[in-house]
Amino acid sequence: MSVRHLDHLFQPRSVAVIGVSRRPDSVGALVWHNLRAAGFAGPLWAVNQRPFALDDAQPVFAGVDELPAAPDLAVICTPAPTVPELIAQLGQRGTRAAIVLTAGLREGRGADGRSLEQAMLDAARPHLLRILGPNCIGALVPAQALNASFAPGQALAGELAFVTQSGALATAMLDWANARGIGFSHFVSLGDSADVDFGDLLDYLGSDARTRAILLYVESVKHARKFMSAARAAARNKPVVLVKSGRRPDGARAAASHTGALAGSDPVFDAAVRRAGMLRVDTLEALFDAAQTLARVHRWHGPRLAVLTNGGGAGVLAADTLGGDALATLSPATLARLDAVLPANWSRGNPVDIIGDAPPQRYLDALRALLDAPEVDGLLFMHAPTAIASATAIAEACLPLLRSADKPVLACWLGGQRVAGARELFDAQGIACYATPERATAAWQQLRDHHAAQAALLQLPESRPELQYPDREGARALVEAVLACGGEWLDELDAKRLLGAYGIPCVATERVTDEAAALAAAERIGYPVALKIVSPEVLHKSDVGGVALDLADAAQLRAAAQRMRERVASARPDARLTGFTVQAMVHRPQAFETIAGIASDPVFGPVLLFGEGGTAVEVRADRAIALPPLNAVLARDLVQRTRMAGLLRGYRSRPPARLDAIVDALLRLSQLASDLAPVAELDINPLLVDAEGAIALDARVRVRPAPPGRDGAHLALRPYPSGLERTTVIDGQALCLRPIRPEDGERLARFYGACSPEDLRLRFFFTRREVPPSELARYCQIDYEREMAFVALSGDMLCGEARAVCDPDNDTAEFAVQVSAPWQRRGLGRALLHKLIAHLRARGTRELVGWCLEGNHGMVNLARAAGFGMRGSADGTLELRLPLAPHAAPASEGTGR
């Protein structure tokens, strides 16, 4: 990911339009008109190879080399074959950003056989020239008076950023927003996103002070890890709401055709959005409503909504769409206060129906009671027109109270002309208005879901013993052996050996070649047993009669083997029967049949799934998906998102299943998916779970050669870099130095809790007694793609930390170091800082920067000894800088969870 030179794209000091034309309806003429109409303050230069006189007497230059200076930004509107050469000329002049509106570069070919798009990128690369597009509408930045687009009109200034892959939806959103007075910090059409893509813009907008929320229309994602890393960073800072096309296969194919990129599986995309902390909505209408909601609802106290209405039917519709858990339960004190101001026949509950004849004063009295109620987190104001009271008069009376409320307020003015004036009054005062109760409650649910997603990101997994994996190297060798023989599917015994290598309990199983060997294996295992065929051509053994259960003795086993041979020969004459597997029968009548496994997505790579198992798994389709790597909180959430979760809690005489055993199995599968890139599919079906634990009865595994790359490169999220773990001796005592893990939350809390107030002041630059859980979660659940935190542990005690956060370009990293009091002045801070510096050098970071208070003598001495340059400032802080020599990233950083 990179934000390099995006300031030239969105904050240019000068702009050149290449392809300005006499024709008023041409793209070049429209762009020129929009730039002039927006009032851009810097130089504007027009370029056309056949110069002519513009209406505003501006000169038209014949080429890039004739421009008075290199433009910060160039907007290219010329035919596709001319674009690569123009980019080369601009780069040589010193331009560092271009918007290519031209279409057809991906399809067009140059004389050397390259696509015109690739030739354009090759021309830009030596100059680090950033390209928005091609095949886009352009970009609008109202605060810069910049409209470098051929959109039909200007954007209002505001705090929302909108980024879209569809030009048509860009113009629709602009028209809709202007009609409602909603403004934007940035309005960007990506087009084919050959260079600048969602990841780049999420990084740029996520740290942009003028942008309070980001809205996306997504058709496809090209670079999953880049997208996820940027999305996670942006969503921690501000709301990111998106709508994605391609929920159904036909839509996904159309999206892929439109953008030229794989759309991937929609449930997997949902899982990615959830993991990043973004909010996905289903329709453009919902995205438009989200734009309004986010622009106008700034406060959040919780999910409990009170509904005030003058019509019972409207209140019922709101309650139906909200669901009972979102409606606030009014306290006796609030009910008594409402009793005192409302007619005797009011609804006496939530929704609060104040009756159709309500005058403005009744609205005000009821509103005050609800806004004062501690059990109410937000308010939905609804009004249907009546002949008794004017909607405008009610709006004028209520607005001062609602504007000063410290709780979120949404409004729904039902009707048309009779309430138009009231709606306009609310709109003008910045209160979000919706046309129907359903859209109003959907907006509230968007707010609730967004804040719930943010809260989920801040959940710290409990500290738990580190999982032990019996034979990870053996598992890798097993997979490599199958691939070396040209195999694709592991047989049942090898599949269970693979699971066993990661500590997943499996039923005792032996593979045999014939009936006689099966009889001997059954004697060793002990009756009753199950018998299954082994055939490379048959994946689902039960479909061809290849499974026999509860065989009580040798006679039954012999007869079952004979029947299997006959059935397979009849059902699949092409199938080779190479033997049988014999396994112990597991009698756990209270167990639940679940499925757990790994699948591969073309965009996001390996994903984990869990749900209801058994033979009807495809019919019931009860499963949830998550991206690895998982921690215990994420594994538990994966289980809870299935319908099966309710059954697993037990019912009637059926005891609950051990959730911790399921979580353990999912964590082990997550590690397997992280370690073994060749594993394309893995199904454990059934994974039996009950009060005793979990055990795999059957498994199938498909492998394929993995593309070359560092360990962990196949994952959308960079896994825990176990290759960086080291043991070192400090002052005669062995300490473990390793990257921080999500499970370190309790250790980190104890570490900060033991620090003196002075140590915390030196670390955080202000006096504090504790570090809140939300901050601990951010410090523990880091993105290893762009962050690193090394911790030192003596047993289970955390003794020190050194952390750094890299910018998206990996240009600079900001660092901090802290050591517990018993370990200060013993060399631990030096060891942690040196390990951090070595890691950053290895990943190619250019410079390490930090700040400390002048009175922090320990940090000053540590930095001086490490070679940092120092510069003081008037506020009593020191800026610390250390140049780092770039190196290639190490190959040993990508294993683990």
C-alpha cells in the first residue's frame, strides 16, 4: 500500500488538462469547465496538440513540454494509444499524479504486445507518478475547490469521503447528495484502479483530518492483504461503510467482467468486512441513508432506541423492523412522567404513541421525558400529517430541543406535501430525516452494527496456555510427499494423520488392502468398527454405499466388504478400489454433528468455516466463515454466528457441548491453514462435539502446489511471525523476546498496572493511573503487516516492550520503548530496541522516529547510545531520528498464528 504523492492528486497547486476540446460536450471540455466553475485557485493549463482559442482567453499548449512548469496534477482525456507516452512525458517534467479518464487501456495493445494499461504503468513507475483510473469519472475535493472530473455538477463541502468503482453510481450519489445538502471531503471514481486502489485511498482518507467517515461502492478487490491492512487501520479511526455488488453468482460474474478482477465469494467478503471492522449495507438506498446518518448523527450512547409517534401504525412498523432488543424498555419513572403529560389512552410503552391529535406542547413534553430518561440511548421522532396540528408548527416547536439533545435523534416525516416544509426545516438544521419507518430503523441498525463491530475489535482474548502441535514438520512433509507423487486428495488415513499432527483428536483408524487385513485391524482396534472404502475416484463414500457402521464381529465385517465391492462396481465402474479403512465406532449418543474446515477463496485466500455437519450439510447450509489467523475470541464468534450455536448450548435432557473443545479445534485448524499453503480444501465432517469434547470422525483434504513466496504470503492477514521469537540472556537471566500476541492483554495490563505514575507519564506524555481495555486491545491486536511490538517475558511476567508503527509507504516508523522498574538499567531496553531496529531494517523501513520528554533521561541515554539524532522543541520534547539502511524482508517471518 502507498499514499506516496497522493497529496499531488488531492491537493494540487496546479492542474493541466490534456485533451481540452472545442466541442462543448467532449470530456476534455467538461473537465475544463468543472475546474473553472469550482474556482480552483492555482494555475490551470489546457493542452491540445492542435491549439485553439478558449472562450476565457486561456492559452492552449501544444504539448506537455510547452507547459510553463510541471503540473502537480494532470487530467488526461485523450485516446487510449496516446496515454503511455503522455505519462512518460509528464513524469520526465516532474509531474507526480495523473487522472486518466480514458477507457480501453486494458483491452488495447501496443506494438510490443503489452496492454496499453501496462505500458502506462511502466512509464509511470520510474517517476513514482501515481495514476487514478483509467476509465474513471475523476475526483472532486471541495475544500480545495478541485473538480477534476466530468461529473455533472459540483460537490458540496463536507466530512464524508465517497469512493466508487462505478462512474454511473458516482454521478447518482453526487446528484442525490446535492439535493439533500450533504457534502464531501473527497469524491473519487476509481475506474479500473490500475494504480491507486481501495487500499491506497483507505490509508489516505483514514488519516485525513477533514474526513469523518468513508463510504465505498465495491465491485471487486485485487490485493487482499493490502486492502485488509488499510481497511483495519481506517476502520479503527472512523466509520467505513460499503456496499458491494455481486452477492449472487450472476452479479459476481458481471462485477468481475466490469472491473477485470475476480470478485471472490460473497460470504468470504462478508467475513473480511467483519474482521476489518467495516460496516456492509445491502443496497445503494442503504448507502445513501448511511451517508446521511453518518453526516448528521455524531453521538452514540448505546443501542436502546425510543420511538415517539403520533400514529400507532407507524410505531408498530418501526417496532417490527427494529426487533425487541433494540427498543428501550421504559422505566417506571419515565412512564410516570409520560402519564403526567399524555392522554390517558396513550400506549404506555415504547413506541410512545402520543395520539393523532397531539399539539406541539404534547410533543415537547414527551420529548423532554424521553431525552432525560437514562434507559434511552437515542430517539426516533415520527409524525404523520393530521388536520389538527400543522407539521411545520410542530417542527418549529421541537427543533430547539432536538438540536440541543446530547443523544442521537433521527426523524421520519411520513407523507408528502403536507410535511414537506417540516422535513425541510429538520434537514436545514442537520437532523437526519427518512421517508419511512423502515428506513429510519434501518439507519439506527446501521449505527448499532457499526459500533458493535468496533466493540468486537476491542475484545481481548483470555490468556490461555500456548497450543502445542505434535508434528508440524511431519504434516508439511506429508503434504509435500503427496504433491511429489502428483496427488491431489489425501486418503482418509493421511487426512487424519495431518489432523493429528496439529493435535486435533481423531478416531482410531487403520488403512488396509483387503478383507483379511481388515479383519486383523478390527481385532486390534476392537469391535464394533466402521468400514469404509479407499478409492482415489470417490470423494463421498456414502454416495456409492462405501460406508458400513457398527459392524459387531468378523462375519458382519466380511459381508460388508463384499457388498461394498459390488456396490462400487455397479455405481462407479471407473473407480479403483485400492483398499479399506477400519476405524473404531464412537458411541456418543448425546453428541452434535458439526463441520469444521478450510476453503480457498481466489481473492482472500484460505478461510475457515464452522457449522452444522452430517450428510445434510449442503441442504441445511448452516455455516459461518472467518479469515485466519484466529484467536479464541474470533473462534468463539465464528461458532456463535451459526444457528447450530443455540443447539450446542444444550436443551431439555441434552447437555451442552464443550465450547472450549470446539474453539481449540478451530484454533488448530487456523494454524494449519497458516502453515500449509498447499492445503486448498479441508473438511472434518462430522466433528462430533459433546460434554466430553470434540473428535473428528471423517476428513478429506485436497492439496495443490502453492505459489512461491514467503511463509504466510497466501493469507489475507499476516500471521503471527513466530520466526522472530528468540531467547536471550539479560543480566544473567533468560528472557523470551517475541512479537506481541492478542492473548497478551492480561500480561500487558499487569505490566502497565505495575508502572509508577511517573513511568506512565514519561511513556504517554500525560499523567494517568491506568491504560483502559480499549487501548490494551489496540496494543495487543496489531497488524503485523505494518506494525511490530516486541515484548520480553520472564516466565509469564511481561518485563518490557518496544513497538513501532510504519507508515503505509514503509518510509518511516514511529517507535516507543518501555521497561518495568525492576528491569531498568539492566540492558533490557537496549536489547528490545536493537531487536526492533533489526526488524525494521530487514523490512526496508527508511527511518525510525520517536519523541520523548527531555526529562526522560533513560530514553535519552538509550537513544544516544543507539545512534539517534536529537532535536529539542519549545514544548519540552525531543525528536529522535535514526536512519535505517534498507534490506530485503526476511523469509522467516511468516509462520504461526
